Amino acid sequence: MSTSQESVRGMTVSDVMQREVLAVDAGWSLEELADFLVDNSISGAPVVAEDNELVGVVSLTDIVRQNRLQEHGSGAQDTHDVYLFELDRQMGKDELRELHIQYETPVIVRDIMTPMIFSVNEDTSVQAVAETMLKGRIHRVFVTRDNRLNGIITALDMLKIIRDM
């Protein structure tokens, strides 16, 4: 075994975790969530409740999934389409182009987040984190202490370890 492989085997979460974690509030709208993820150039984030307790994880995939459900769903959207059809009959195409119809979805982060949390403590080996990420097919693992968010390790953090071997 090479020296670099031995050094990786001795690494723990505390050696590689990011201690400053950007978190999302469970009560945010999907618009706030999307803006937050895009503005910070991240694909997902932990979700915290009012008391800063870690309650889940949310990602761009969750937003896309929710949008697809709304596009293919029924209910309020169908009613909305009825009004649009009626407007289409009463107004010309030029008038409709100038009319901007927008409605706000009542869906919030808590509704689309994944409540299952993959978490480790600071003493966990980097190998165990890699195994957890592979088995769970996940991109981020949270470092917690007393169910409070203490750090994060992402797939990119793990790739940096491999690069530096």
C-alpha cells in the first residue's frame, strides 16, 4: 500500500468537512429555494427548522420533480387552464402576449424535501463516508452533533481527496 493510500485511510471527517454550511429554511417558497441554490452555485442543501434542527435535505432534482408533478397534475391547474382558455377566446393573440399571468404555488421546501438524512460525526473515517455515499447514491453527507448541523462533506470534497493522493 502506498503512503498516500495509508494517509487517506487515516483521514476522518474532521479532516475534510466544510464547517461553514449554507442551509435552507423549511418554510421557504420554491422560488426562494431556487434563487438560493443558483445564487450560491450549489445543487442542494440541508433543510433546518426554526430551532436550527436538521430536518431534511433538498436539491435541484426535488424542484424539477415538483415542477413536473404540477405540469402533469390536475386540480387547481385545471381551473387555471379554464380561465386561460376563456381569455384566449375573448382576446386577440397580440393582447394575450402582453398579458402576463403568474400564480404563486403554495408548495414550500418542507413539502418537497427528503426527510431522510445521511449524517456522520467528526470521528467517522473518510472511507466510511465514501461507502455511505456510494450505497445511498447521494452527493452530500451531513456532519452532526446532537442533531445539529456541524458541517458537510460533498462528492466534490471526496474527489479532492482522490486528486491529492
